[in-house]
Amino acid sequence: MGDDIGHECGFAFLRLLKPPQYYLEKYGTQFFGLNRMYMLMEKQRNRGQDGAGVASVTLDVPPGSKYIHCEKSIAADPIKDLFGRVQQQAVERLKHAPMATKESGMGDQPDPHWVREHVPFCGEALLAHVRYGTDSENSLDRCHPVTRESNWMTRNLILAGNFNITNNEDLFSSLVQLGQHPRQLSDTIMLLEKVGHFVDKENNDLFVKYSASGHDPQTSFS
């Protein structure tokens, strides 16, 4: 990266590689990932104060469980407001958690595996962003991360970054020609839907390939 960092948004990605009980035993909290992401965003406070957002993904959850959580803020202090509300959501849900079994050796603590699957923003992957606005409009829709969600897990996308795309109209036209109906003419949505098109195409190609080999629909998408 040869260019100096100027007036650009800040973002961070965090991937937890240990099981949830590891962080509970070592750091004494169910919210290690969320707390660490808060610190990473505070360190980038000067990179953007117009808005903030955070998304969390919980991996390998059973059907019926929500695995993507996303929250944003454009408050006067968006980082403080965002992580305050997110943590409050998590704490309220944590009140309903069952206790860990004696055999687990976790003592008088909520079951970390239940927490992982049922408490928002306790997933293994987190993506957060602080916004430095480059236009006069400041709204939650302008904040990152942005999501493209689907019932097929392999078709989901979460996007955050700092960029300005200059050929929005060309990208818009190419998506319309593919049969899509883009909901906005913005660089973020154009990039999200353009990547989403190729994700959808790859999923369809794999489904055809594995279905022809005798795999059932569920294993074709796993």
C-alpha cells in the first residue's frame, strides 16, 4: 500500500479462532469479541465520526437460529451509542441463558455454547466500520456494514470499506441488463449487488454440478 491514509473511513475485521469457553475462562467475559472490536473502533475514531456500524456472524448454527446481526448509529457519538446499544441487547438476552453443567468445569457461568447460538453479537466473525461522509447526506442507509441476506447461507454477503466508485451508472446498467432491479444508485449498493451476482452464479453452478452427481439440495449448498 503506497498511498498515505487521508480522510477515509476506518474499518476492522475480527475472527475468533478459539471455542467460546476459551475466552470465558481466560478473560472472564462472554463478550470478548465485541469488547475487542469496540477498542479497535475507538482507535480509529479520528477516521470517521459521521456514523458507525458493526456486524457479527455466528458460524455453523442449526436451522432456525439467526446467525447474522447488524446494527448502526448516526448519533452524536456513534461509536459509544452503537456499542452501548449492542451490548445492552446482548446483556438482556444473556439473562435467559441456562447455566453450564458441572461437568463442563465452567462453574456458575452461563453455558457458552448456548450464548454463542442465541445471544446477538457473540459470533466468531465481526466486521465494524466508522464513516467519514463524502456527501451532505448522513443516514443509517449510508453507514456500513451493508448486508445482502439470504436463506441460503452461502449467498449471504456483508460489506464494509472505504471507496468511491466513479462508474456507478455503468455498473447500474449492467445489473439492469442482467434482469436485476437495484434499489439504489450508490457505489456501496452497486458493489454489493455486483459481487452478489457472481456469488449467486457460482452457487447456481455448484448446485447444478452436485445435483447432477446425485447429491441432495441440502448437501449441494453445504
